Amino acid sequence: MAWGVNNVGQLGNGTTGSPAACGCSSTPVAVSNLSGVKAIAGGGVNSLALKTDGTVRSWGSNDADQLGNGTSGGISNTPVTVINLNGVKAIDAGGNFGLALKKTRTGTVVRAWGGNLSGQLGNPNIGNSSNVPVAVSGLKGVKAISAGGFHSLAK
């Protein structure tokens, strides 16, 4: 369920308000085509859902590639699949990026996608967003992740 502003599809229910009219909802509405969810995260203008099968869905603004579905720009007012992610154990959403903690055969890894103006994706490409999840450099044995407005944390 989602509620609040919906000018770039943040509610995920297939509608979008015009910039002059926020398309707001003061009551919860169902996110379209989304079931089997075990965790959710709200970013600045986008949202994430972790499904029980270990995959991730995103919706809302894609102005900084934060949908993670291989596209750049625009919006999605319904959930889309974040590509190349499975086996995800935890998610979080920052101001304009996403994080995923993923279990692999050799341990855990962190993947990030979206805006990278401040280095929040944790790779050497500061200033370059990524429309697909990329590896966060130099992390091993991560147990938890958290996304701030424009920074990331791992434990």
C-alpha cells in the first residue's frame, strides 16, 4: 500500500498526477501487480519492494536511473523489475539510488544503482549514475545496509 504525493508515480498504482496537481492520495492505495513482498523501502521520489523470491521491484522517478531496470529518464507508475538481481536479502532506498544486500555462494555482496553524484554507489565512477545494479567496492561479510539521502552505510 502507498499514499501521499504521486507526481512521478510514487504510489505505483498506475496513475500519475500532473506537476501542478500532485495526484496525492491521503488514503492508502494498492501498488499495482505487486504480491509476495517481504520488505519495502521509500526513496526520495521512488520506491522499492523486495519479493519473497529474492527479486526487487521499483517504481516512481527514473531521473537518476534509480529504477535499475536498464532505462534512463522518465518514470514508472507501476513496479518494474530491477535487473540482474536475485538472492537479495535486504534493500534500502536513498535520495535517488537503491541498495541491495545479496547472498552469493561465497558470502554477501552489496549492489547499488541510480544516482552517484556523491559516490553513493560505492564505486570509482563518481558523478556517473548507473541504470543497472553495480558492485559496491571493498565490502566483505556485510550483515546490514542503509541508504541516506546521498550516502550509504554497511555493517
